[in-house]
Amino acid sequence: MWDWVKKWLAARRRASDPLGQRGENLAASFLRNQGFKIIARNFRCELGEVDIIARDGATLVFVEVKTRAYDDPTPEEQINAQKRHQLTKAARLYLSRYGPHQPPARFDVVAIVWPRGREAQIRHTPNAFEATF
């Protein structure tokens, strides 16, 4: 029962978080400008969620976006081992669509620090972490 409550609360926070939504939109635009092709946004499955799935050349990139109004702790530091594991499980499910000939894949992080009334700072970390599966 508590898992259901946690998921419901998380969904409510996402739905009412315009900063997070603006950050994901900015991250998608940033990645497009870097030559990435956006394949999916907010991919959800029973194993978790991936903010952005993109293609960088032949590589499939699973992107976690963290948007904060402050930089202490940094958005990157807020992606803990449990979150990385959840991301890799969701990515594995997504990759299973390709059958035995899966494309190369990696995990990137886009951190956005966007203080109220100021311009956003974007940091992109390719290969931010290794898969845990």
C-alpha cells in the first residue's frame, strides 16, 4: 500500500512542479541543439521512469534531468544509487524492444540550476554512471 501512496505523491509533485517541467523542456532543447534526436520523453513503465531517451549518433542515451533553484547540494549529487538502479532497470526494459541486436547505450545527466528571476545554468554529463544490471 505504501508504494502506491509514494507513487501517487511523486506523480502529484511532478504535475505541480513547473520548475521541473521547464527544466525538462530546456534539457530537451539543449540536447537537440547538441545534435541529439529526442526519441521519447517521460518514458514510464512498471520499473520506473526515464526523463528523456535520445539518440546520439548510433548510441541510445537515457537522460536523467535534475532541475533545482539552487546548487547546494548540486543536482548531480541528488541522483543516488537507488535512482541510478531504477533508471537502469527502466532502460533495460526499453532496450528489450530491440531484441538481441541492441544498440549501444549510455546514461547521461543534465543538471539545470535555475534561480528565480535569473538565467538557467545547464551542465551535461555524458556517461554519468554505469548500468547496474
